[in-house]
Amino acid sequence: MKKNLLFDRVRGYLALNSKVFRVMRLTFYLSLLTIFQAIAGNSYSQNTRLSFKLNDVKVKDVLNVIEEKSEFYFLFNSKLVLC
């Protein structure tokens, strides 16, 4: 049996290219992830500070106070939150 040297070269070239493309794709995705993390760090919701002095208040009332004093809105199931 003769080995086909041309076929071995092509197969080796394709294997090398697939590794290179895999590394390039991984690098691209990691770069995008880094960029999105940097953008998310400077968003409005991350920098907003709220302070309230509330004692013995239900969770539903706290969420309502936050909605009134800020631009945040909450969606929740009232059956699951203590009223």
C-alpha cells in the first residue's frame, strides 16, 4: 500500500487551519466579553445609590418606595411576596 503524500499534506494543513480558526474564534469571543463587561460597569443602574430608613416594613412596601423615589420598576408575583 502506498501512502498518498498529497492527501497527508492536505489533511495536515486542514488540521492546522482548524486549530488556528478555533484560537481566533476564542480570542474574538473573549474580546467581546471584555468589551461588554466594560460597558456594563458604567451603566446607570450600577452607579445609582438609594438610601431609605425603613423599619418593620414588608418587602412589597419597600419595592413600592423604591419605585416612587427612583426610575426603577419591579415585576413580581404578589402571591410569592409577603403582603
